Amino acid sequence: MPKVVLYNQSGSQVGEVVLNDNVFGVEDNQQAIFDTVIAERAAMRQGTQKAKTRSEVSGGGRKPWRQKGTGRARQGSIRAPQWRGGGVVFAPTPRSHAVKVNKKVVRLAMRCALSTKVRENHIFVLDSISLETFKTKGLVEVLKAFNLENTKVALVLEEANGNIEIAGRNIPNVLVSKYDHVSVYQMMNVKNLVITKAAVEKFEEVLK
């Protein structure tokens, strides 16, 4: 079972944490990660793009000129696609971009993402983290203690914390999230993972 150092929020070592091998020590599965990230990215799309076809554009009920004898090309409506102000050919319509992925694949992808952070030594487990106020300065000091102020960081908590969430809003490349809200895409999109010991236990309980 992998072991990692347990820190306090000042950056001092206070012990060790033994991680569950079934959650933080699984083999990499690129296909599961790829499928899950594709699905999560697709779910971010609104799918509300809309344009009118020739049947939806107003006007054009009368034939602009007679079929023969004018010397011009035959036309049936001034709202045909070739006319200015006409409808759009194969116009986009609102639709869902959702991609189905099995729950087992999503859980496997999350285990792979967590295991990757452990193998690359990009995980920092804290005994706890708290801020007296919601000022950004407090969270910046925590990141500086681990030399993470200039890298992409995901700070994963076991429960919602208003002060930490507000403090993290103004810091570029810092994501603050609960353990059950963070996605595989977000996990793979950051270099370092800062996670509380309680959140580790939650992951092990859910993903084992």
C-alpha cells in the first residue's frame, strides 16, 4: 500500500498516511480516463445553438416572379437559402451533447487519476485546513508553504468551506472543490493535488 507524508497547513510533516491500494494504487487505464473526460467535456456544452431553416424564416409566401419567360433563374421563394435573409441549410437546432459512460468506468477513471498523482508525487495530504477569514492572502500562504503558488492546484475538501472556497476564487489555476464534486477532467487538468485526510477517507469509502 502506498504511503505519503501527512502535513499540516503550515507545510510541516506531522506523520504518515497509508493509502488504500485499491483506490490510490491502481494501474493506469488511459481508455477509461479518455472516455470519462470526453463525456465530462461534452456535458459542459449547452447545446442551445439555433438557426432558422427556410420553413421558419418569415416572409416568402409568394413566388417572386413567374416560372418562365423572364430570362432569370426560376425561384420559388425569397426565403430560400440562396437569398439574402433566407433560411440556413441544415441549420443547427438545440440538442444534448451528452455521452453515456458507465458508472464503473467513471469510478475506475477517478481511481486512475488519484493513483497517477501518487505515483508522480504530486499529492499533498493535510491533516486539516482552515482559514479565519475569506481573504485570498490566507490561502496563498498555505500554497506557498508547499511551493505551489505558481502551479495548477486542486484543493479537495471533505465538506464545503465558505472561507476556503471564496479565498480560492481570485487565485489563478486554483480549484477548490468537495471530494464528491471534483471531476476526472479537473483532476487531470491540474498538476498537484492538495487533499485533506478526511477527504482521502471519503474517496476510499466511495471508490474502494
